[in-house]
Amino acid sequence: MARFWHEDIRMRHRAGSHRTIDRMVHSVQRSGHHPDGCDDADPGPRTPPGRHRLIELRNSPIGVDEAYAHVSAPELGGVTVFVGSVRPDRIARGVVEFLDYEAYAGVAELVIDKIAAEAEELFGAERTAVLHRVGRLSPGDLAVVTAAACGHRDAAFLACRYLIDEVKKRAPIWKREWAAGHGEWVLCAHGETGLHEEGPEHAYAHREDAVAP
């Protein structure tokens, strides 16, 4: 079984990596083949869509073992796990002391569930997991864990990368950086800036891809 456990990966990706994922997605959409190089092999019975998705936002600790236990299965030879943790970055006001994560409860889970369904369709992921913290986190705390299990390693790498990239882009989850006694909401990938003034519902409602609660 192939496993990739990489803790404290910085959630910043080079443009070239995104282009690689985009090319693979487009190729899968055109051909209908999964990117594991084993289209001629008998994949065995497929799991009903959505049956093995673990999606949870919570204010208690998350971990690799929990995600891996959910996605692993004897018939799935490729398992990839991504872990993102809080960094003590140095910003204009000083060193980040802690972060506050806030999510649009009820909607964030719907968005992540849709992303997991896309990973199943695009890459043949049989089991997926996305665990994300909310509340206050200190440097070193795990903020997010994503996992994907497929028949082969190539698809597992791509599916797990798709999960974390799309969660970062699309899920209504925001963070506030605290340094020198002052907190500021970080401009997330999806670009809302009104969270600290009007709340997450207001900020998310102005997105073009917003999902109704």
C-alpha cells in the first residue's frame, strides 16, 4: 500500500502544480479514464457514491490517524493524506501567536461534500476524508487533514491534492491572525473581505459560486 503522510506542509502551491492538476482534470473529463494507468484492470465493485466520505468541522483536535482509519481498505492500494498546520509566520505586526478559524456552519459542509464527490468522479476516489478545525489554534496545531483512497497511487495523490486545493478555494472558512495583541482577518483565496464587519453569511453571500444553506 502506498502512503504519503506529510505533516506541516505549507498550503501554498506553485502555479505549475495547479496547471498539472487542471490538465489531468480536463484529460479525465474528455476520456472518462482515471489517471492511475490501469484502465484495463478490473477495478472490482465500486463503492456507492458518498458512502465513505468523512467531512467534519470541529473545535477539537483532528489527526492523521482518524482520517487514515476512515479511508483505508484492503482493496485500495493507494492512500494519500495531507496535513496542514498553523505556522508562526512573521507578519507586519510581529510573529503570529494564534489563529481564529470561523466557518459558515451548515454551508461549509455542503461545499466540501460537493468537492469530495468531484474527487470521486474525476479520480476514482473510493473513500475521502476532510477534517477542518474551527476556533482558536496555536502554532503547531493541525488545521486541516484531507485524505483520499484509490485503487492506485497516482489517482490517490491527485484526489487528495484536489481536495485540499478546492477546500482552500471554495469552502466558506476564514481565519484571523493574531499578533502583538491585534487580530486581522486574512484575505482568503475566495476573496471575501467583509467577514469581520458583517459576519460569514454576509461575506459568503456575495460569492458567485455561493451554495444555498
